[in-house]
Amino acid sequence: MKIPFLPFRAGVVALLLAAGGFVLTGTAGPAANVTLARHPVLLIDRQAIMTGSKLGQDIHRQVMAYVNKMQSDFGPQGQALQTEMQTLQTQGASMPAAERDKRMQALQAKQAAYREKAQARQNLIQGGELVARQRYLAEVAAVVEAVMQERGADVVVEKSTIVASVGGLDITQTVIQRLDSKMTSFKVPLVNPSPSEATTFLH
């Protein structure tokens, strides 16, 4: 049984994305007094943060455990229904029309009930992933903003969008280290997303 699902994917706060990069502007707070070289442009690898941070790994592990459990729970039943349909299609030609139609209707009802249960479980997983992703993005955004203030930066740019660069400081590992020291896990809940959240999540 093939179950469509979107695995955990995260970027560093979509609301900070502008002009091909992350833009966090504002005046520097107390952290600006730290004696660090000023780097107006900072670089970051969002994928590396997701896969390299303990928080990103923990969320991904939980989501995949939910997906695997779903496949374990629903896979055998889905395969059985598929086999039953193939058998009925093969044998149907030799059955009286009334009997064939009756059995087909009963099987279709079983399939519809199966799909409804599977979809309900998938909705719970996707809703939980959405909650976890929002928390992850918020935590990463806070760390990135703190580093920007310390470095006196004007902009943070995604490394993958850079073709050539004269300067700029990669803060990916710094963000990972600080995120690890701040938060290493988050319990992914099983909740239904709202219709608007589900639409946003899928796009």
C-alpha cells in the first residue's frame, strides 16, 4: 500500500524570507556590545540545520515513527482489499450479474471505510508535523536573530542561492550549536490541522 505523505521539511522561518534570502532588520540590542567582527551579510544552510540539529532530528524521528506505524497498521488491510478486488474481477465474469453487483458494492463499501480511517490517521500526523514545524521555525528564528545582532548583520542569506560571494560569514554551525543548547526535543502531537493550515502545509 502506498501512502502519500509529506515528511518533515523545515526552513528557517518563511516569514523572514525576502528577496531570495532571510532579512531580519532592526537595531542591535545589548548583544551588539559583544566584541565580534561585523559581518553585514551572513550565510546559512537551512537543510543542514534541520538535519544536523538535535531538535530537527528528534522531530523527524517522531514523524517517521508515526508514518511507519500507520503503514504497519493499514498496509496489510489495504493489500487484502486489493487482492479481494482482483479476485472478484477475475471471477466476476462467471457469476450471475446480481451476485457480482452485490459483492462489488459490499467490497466498495469496505474500501471506502478503509480509506476514511487511513485518511483520518494521516490527517493527525500531518497536523502534528505542522505544529512541530512551527515550533522549530520559531526556535531557529530566535537563534538567528540573536546571532545577527551580535554580528551587526543586515541580512541572512540562504547559501544555496549564492552563485558567487566576496564576503559573508557562514553561521550554520553556530546556529546548530546554540539551538542544541537551547532545545533538543519537542513532542510531536497527533492533532487535526484546520482546513486553512492543511492547505498551507500541502503547498
